[in-house]
Amino acid sequence: MRNFVLVGMLCLSMIGATLALSSAPAHADVNVWTGTVVHVSTTNIKVHNHEGDQTLSFLLVPHFKQVFSDDGKTTEQMAKLKPGTWVTVYYDQDLLGARHADKIVILRTGAKMGS
């Protein structure tokens, strides 16, 4: 009888641990990159950061619509992203190590552009 109680308690603890792990939200580290657009297409965007003199490329999902003005409230069209435009890219690097943009903010004010 004691063996059945131990096995039952073990099963309950395993089920509890499984539920706790499966219901935990996935945590994505969000990174920020600011600079000027070098290249933009339907599948990626390249942004050059002038402080570190480095260019990073970010993947864009099909029908990417997370482009905002610098107030963060107004959405913008992808057509506004042209080479030379100052942007801040919020991205993560979870999917097979590839950087992909979660949100792009078009910067218009000099204080935010660092110029």
C-alpha cells in the first residue's frame, strides 16, 4: 500500500512539474539597434550604426507592418524606409540565431538621431 502512495505522489509531482514548465511564457531577449538604413527589401533591412561603425542585417517576416513614427503611436508604411533614413530597430535573435526585426521606429528629431 505504501508503494502505491509513493508512486502516486511521484506521478503527481511529475505532472505538476510538466504543467509548470509548459505554461511558462517564452522569454525573448529584445535588443535595440539605431542607425541609418543602408538597404531595405521585402525580406530584410540593413542598418548602419555610426557610433560603433557597424552594419547589421535584420530579417523581416512577410507582410511586416511594425513600422512606427518616433512618437511610437502612428504606424508608417514600409515605403518610408529608404537608404539614409534614421531608424531604431527592436529585434531578437531566437530563431536559429538569425536576427529578425520585431518593430522599427522611424526617427525624425535631431536629439533622437544623435546629430
